[in-house]
Amino acid sequence: MSGAMNGAESLVRTLLAGGVEVCFTNPGTSEMHFVAALDKVPGMRCVLGLFEGVVTGAADGYYRMLARPASTLLHLGPGLANGLANLHNAKKANSGIVNIVGEHATYHIAHDAPLTSDIEGVAQPMSHWVKTSPSSRTIAADGALAIAVARQRPGQIATLILPADTAWNPADGIAETAPSPARPLVGEAAVAAAAAMLRAGEPATLLLGGDALSQRCLELAGKIAAKTGCGLLSEGANSRLERGRGRVQVGRIPYVVDKALAVLRQAGNLVLVGAREPVAFFAYPGKPSRLMAEASRSCKLADLNEDIEAALEALAQALGAGHLTPAGLAPERRPAFPTGSITPAAIASILGAMLPEHAIVVDESVSTGREFFPETAGAPPHDWLNNRGGSIGYGLPVAIGAAIACPERKVIALEGDGSAMYTLQALWTMAREALDITVLILANGSYNILRGELANVGVNNPGPRAVDMLSLRRPDLDWVSLARGMGVEAARASDCDQLIKALSAGLRSQGPYLIEVSI
Ligand SMILES: Cc1ncc(C[n+]2csc(CCOP(=O)(O)OP(=O)(O)O)c2C)c(N)n1
């Protein structure tokens, strides 16, 4: 392959050869040759998002399910800027993304045209790696580098900036991506220190994150718990947690600081497995930032870049736990259907009663979903995805990526109405791609969590203007119309019976279905 192909085509072919098979895009003039190349080269699935936050969030969701990067295609600095919040979330979720951003032709930049900006400067804080490719003959090699960076474990955000003339000028061919190196094994000393902490006779807990939350790793953690009596805990938000019937249950550190402090006081010493010492989401007057009890110690068994499964195996072996039945296996349990008005507890029971086998739950339920875990613990095996970056508007886009990654699985997006408004354009992509996603809009008509936060920061008698800034009323959002306007079938549920009926319809449907859940 040489001579005839241009830089854009050499990049698309390089992406495909490097295992990047999906491109989430919102292009502009500077990316037209890349768009044309997408047409010319078979094999790349192209998905249009009508806002860049949908594009970057979808790439995050795709990686979470497959541990394989997708690419984006964004329009210059402003397009990238629109996508940054979900790029931030993806970075915090350790998702790998080949983030491609168009740029003016190299000779055009000096003229300071309307869309000219410092793209590298915009990209840097939300990327692990940034490079502007200098010519059409380097773009394939730089693309291969970007893929190699994005494929590292944990995943990395590799932002490749593509000046328009590097796309349209001739290229030399495609470049091969270097194979990903094996993950380093943890040292014997780390295993010995973890074993000593668990054997010390003081309360201790495995704090699990990243790959430690896979079914296999949780099984090993459960064996260790069976042997030592240690607790099992995960961070407050996880990229992907495998849970449900027959899997080892693991709690999450609560969001509310006082609750988190209580949980961590009980947890005692922490063995960190793909997780860091926990910190509060925010500082509050008079409350600590670090959540671990003062008297507790931590030791690190494995970092996210290390072979976590092998580390847990080695620890189980060192403790003589390998043959044991794991502690904390979730028994099968389907809660009874509730009746009457819709409360957070009723939603939890309905989810627990109806979650289908292998569902992927994308959780952006914010304050409504704080107690969803106990009632769903015994549902058929499923995955649970959280927002690790805290920038709301992650859920609907991540649901798109997850649905494209796993077309045989049902995706259920649990969305606060405030959060969903940030990236509601995602509904249109769901309809266009006929994605199997059921969206529950938890319509409480407010930024409910922030009402609590006012009190938490010490504002005790908020006035009407402050309260009004946390309300989504005047006018009320009509989610059924919003969904239908973007081609998504929708229903409204105002009591439990209606919610059960609407959720059955959503679960039966093969395409997107939205339920406005009036709380
Ligand atoms: C990008 C971004 N902007 C603002 C916030 C602050 N914020 C956190 S939660 C929240 C409201 C969430 O509302 P909703 O999704 O309806 O959930 P609820 O609080 O009602 O449960 C806001 C505005 C944020 N986290 N991220």
C-alpha cells in the first residue's frame, strides 16, 4: 500500500490495523478528508454525535466494556472543548481513547482565522499524550503511536491533532502499532505486606478498583475474605463493576462524608488493590478530606497498571485461601413489586425485580440512586458503571458506547433529569443507530443533590433565589416530547404500576426507549 493514498486514508487504515474499529465523530471542514477516507476504507463503524460531549462519552463507554479504544473525530479547538468534560470523565475512568482533532492546514494557522486556537493547550489537561502530526507522511506513524498509548493499561487519552494538509497530502502507507507490553507482576514484598496486614488480627478491608472489580478478581477477593474475615469495599464510583446473583458482593464508599467516615472506621486497615486511599468528593467546613480513619494504615497490593488478577491469586495463595468458597456470594433474590407512588426505594425494588441477565447499567442517578445497590444485588449477573469524573452528563453518551460495544446486551441508563439535560442529544444517536438502550429519566424536577449540599456547606436558610437555582421547574421538562422529537419511543410513569409496565415495554424493545419517571 503506498503512493496513491493520502494522509487521512493512511490514518484510517492504520487505526483499523491497530484494532480501532469505531469512530465517534462530529466533524467540520478541516476533517473532510478524514470523513472521505472513512467512506473509502471498509470496516470502520462511524457514529455521528450531535454534540462533542456525546462523542467523547461514547468512546468512554465503548472502552469500559471492551478494554479496547475507539477513536473520536472532533472539529478544532472548539469541538474539542465541547467534548472535554466527558474526556475528563473518561480519563478518570481510565478509559483509553484515540482522540482525533482536526486542525487548520499548517500554513493557514498563522493567519489566525476564526476557528484558530491553541488546540494542544486545550487538549493537555484532559489527555495523557498530545501530538500535532507535522505532515501527511508522519500521520500514520503518529496514529500508531496514539493507538499504542491509548491501549496501555490503564487506558490513556491520546489526542492526535491532524492539520488538514496532513490529511490531504500524499502518504507513504500505513503504520503498524506496537504490541501492548504485558502488565508487570507485583513484587513478592507487596504480596507479603498485604498478607501480613490481613493476618495482623486488626480489622482490615480490601479496597478494590479497576480490574479488581471483574467477576474473576472478586472471586479471589471473596476467597481471601473467607480465609481472613476481611471486608470488601470499592471506591464510591467504579468504571465497571461485575455484580449480581452468584457474584461476590462488594459495597461502595458512600458519597456523603459522614457516612463514608463511618464505613471506613469499620473497615480498619486498607489493602489497596487497583484503588487509592479514599478522599471526599468535596471539602466541607469542619470535615476531613481524607476518609480513612486516623488510626488505620494502608498498604498497596497492586496499582492499576499491574496485573491485578495475578496479584490477588498470589495473595490468596500466600494466605492458603485458594481452595475456599468465596465469602459474600450474592444469593438469587428478586424483590417483590412495590405499589403506589414512585420513591427511590420503589425504583430500587423494580430494578431488582426486572433487571435482565447481562444488563449493563449506566448509573447517573445521582441522589435518587443512593440506595439502589442492596435491592439489585441478587438480580441476574450484570455490570454497573459509575461516573468517576463527577462531571454530570456522562450517562447517556456512555450508554451509547456500551451498546455499540455489546450489541447483544441490554443497556439501562439511570439518569437524573438535571444530568440528562447536559447531553440529551445522545437520544438522537441512540435512535439513529437503533441501540438497545432503555433510559429511565429520574424526573424529580430539581438539582436535588445540591439542596443537601447547601446545608452541608453551612447554608441553613437558603432564600428563594438560591432555591430557584436548584429547581428545574418553570417550565417543567417534557421528556416524552424531547425523546419523541429525537426519534426515541417514550412513556411517562407516575406510579409503580405504570413504571413496571413501561419498563417491561422498554426491556421488550430492541431499540431505544425512554421512560420519564415522575418522582
Ligand atoms: C459539568 C457539571 N456541572 C455541574 C455540576 C454540579 N452538579 C452536581 S450534581 C448536579 C445536579 C444533578 O441533578 P440531577 O441529575 O437531576 O440529580 P439529582 O440531584 O436531582 O438527584 C449538579 C448541577 C457537575 N457535577 N458537573
